[in-house]
Amino acid sequence: MRAGTRHRRWSAAVGVAVLAAGAAGALSAPAAADGETPPGQVEFPSRCLPPQEAGLPPADGTTTARITVGDPQPRVGDTVTVTYQVTSTPAVNPVGGELPADVLTPTGVIVLGGAQNGRVTVVGAKRNEPVGAGAALPGVTMTGTFTVTAPGGITLTPGGYTLHTSHLLDLDTTCEAATATAAPVAEGLTATALPTANLRGVSLGAASGKPGAKVKVTGAGFAPGAAVTLAGRAGAAETADRVAATADELGVVLAELAVTDRATTGVVAYEGAAWSAGLGSGPAAYTVIDAAPMPPGTQKVTAVVEPGALGMTQAGESVTLGAVPYGDGGAAPGRIGTVTVKDARGGPAGWSLIGKVTDFTGPGGARIPGASLSWTPSCTAAAGSPSACTPGSAGVVGPDGAVLASTADAALVGGTFAVDATVALRIPPYTAPGAYTAVLTLTLS
């Protein structure tokens, strides 16, 4: 399988024009019917410790929390946005008088379990209604992200949270579950493995021969030392032609295959007991020339379909995102140049197109993290294409990369595909004015 790489330069301007379109938000969880508990909402006994300066005793009670995820079915390598809402808390106003509006900043932790362990830090905006003396602190919403590192089911459990107030004094009220196991799992997601490239392939020393002729077969991309079967192929079925070989330390196979079955139209190679899309090569075309004389007045007509390559082209060399005003920040929108993927290999292996983006650099060395760029991919297969095209998940691109589009392995794949994506760069408020540039790399394999 041949892999291709394309680099595109991205630029975004700050302080040039007012942005009309906002950034796309995280996917919302399904709404709950009246009287039902919303998905991802749990309750657990908690203890909140007021700051020492307040002179207040610990507050015991129930925390009602809800966790939602932006993508419940991500792939390994995707960045998932998570939201932690505390709708009610035992914590009370830590100051002696009224707490003014917009002085409460929440931070918290979501605990990951199952296929991936870890802690996700979430942060909320400084936003609250006034709180009377001795009254309970209001509900808060915090968001954060994490990168999926393992396939399988991942659980999300609400962890501790801190309510910071900045009125008169900077005071922290910290809240934790009453016991280590008091907080139940609130949400879950199922991650799938990132598609891997099948680089196995074969080439032939001759494209045709008489029945019984031996053809030299060279295979590459196999596991070093693997037992490999070389076999004749007629469409999706194997013929009677077969020989065993062993891959060397570089994964190369060298063998001769006697082609006697007149039905053989190609040669494949594979590891294991039978051919599979993950461990097998695509067919190399071969024609059996039948030397038997034809009846008088007849002619034999033979046509050969030769396999091609996997490649891509992209419209344009650069992408300019929309501008945002200095001070306000916001989402700089845009769209990548359309990528056309052509798969003419005629084999069993699908492909994946993955994008990675560097940090955006601006005037005076100012930077915007590459993880601030998100996209929503789309992919369309041309009429007659054997394969269906699957767009990647909407979400962060970043330096770790994300899938733009892919096709699955199958007995016979191929086609022409148009791949697009709308993008948005999240620019923080009061980012220094000027143009910010990054490089997006697309890799096809």
C-alpha cells in the first residue's frame, strides 16, 4: 500500500474583522423527559470544607452532578470534550455578607476508568448570581478535554471540585465524595482502535504464462518470520494454485508459484490459515494463456485489468481562516481544501487519512496551541466506487492527530472519494493582534 503526505499552511488573523459565526459547541446529551433523571446525572454524599478564614464548620450533604461527553464513540487518538455540571452542592457562601455576581470560579476532576485510567481537569467560567450570606453556593459547569489512548469501554466518574471565590479575599471551598467509593459512575463511552495500514503487497515476475508455468512472486510488508501462503485468486475466491513460504527478517517473501488453474486471474499472499483483509495482500494480476487450439472460425479475446495505486490530491496550497476581534476572542472559521483520494489498487485493504496540526505562531513568538483547532469532516464516494467512505469524528485535530476519513478493509475495495472538513480555531480573548500560522499535515495510508 502506498502512503502519501500533504502539507498545508494555515493562517488566522486576530483583530482584523468582527467574526460573525461562533464556534460549534460540544454535542449535547439527549434531553430527559419530565420527571426522569437526565442521562449522566448522579447523586452522592459529599463533604465540603470551607476556607479556614471563614471560620465555618464542614458542610455535609448531597452533591448532584452530571457528566456529558462530546463524542460517545471516539477513536483512539481523538480528543474528547467532557462537561462536569454540579447542579447542587452542600457548599455555602464562605464570606460574612453577600457574595457579588461573577466572583465564583469552579475547577474539578473527572476520574477515568475501564480501558483507560486517569484524571481529567475541568474548569468553569467566573460566572454566578449574587449569593446571600450563609446561602448555598450555586450550581456550576466545568469543561475539559482528554485524549483517548486505548480502545474499549471508558467510564467517567465525578471527582472532587473546588469553588474559588474572589471577593474581599481569595477563598477556596473544596468538596469531595464522603468516601472513596461514594461517587458512582456517571457516564461512559466506547473507544475504537485507530485504523492501521496494511502494507502487505505482492509483485510478479511475469504477468502471464501457459498453464503450469512457474511465476516468481515477491511479497513485502509481512511480519518477519511469518508463515505466508501464496495463492491464485479468481475474483474474491481462491483457485487451486498454492505454495507456502516464510518471510525473512525484513518481512520479504520470495517464492515460485506454479499456476495451473485456468481460472486464476491474480495472485495474493497472506499470513494465517486463510486470507483476511487485515493480514492479506491485494491481488497482483496474472493471465493464464491457454495454448489449446481454438475451433475453426473462432478467436480468443483476453482483457487484463491491472491494479493501480493509492494516492490523493488537494485543492490549494494554503487555507486562510476568518478573523476575530482583539479582546473578544472567539472561533476563526474556515474550510480545508477538498482532498480527492483515489484508490485503484484493487485489493482488500482500506485506507485512512489522518491530519495533524502544529501550534499557530504569531507576532513576537505568540502561540495558539494546535489543540485549539477543531474540525467537522465529511466524505463522499463517487458513483460506482466499491467502498463506502466514513468521515472522521468531529473534534480537535491538534498535534496528536485525528482521522479525517477512512474506508474499511473488504474483499475488494477502491473508488474515488471527495473529503472535506469545516474547521474552527478557538482564539483566546486578548490574543496579541496579527497573523498566526500553522502547518497541517495529511497522511494517507
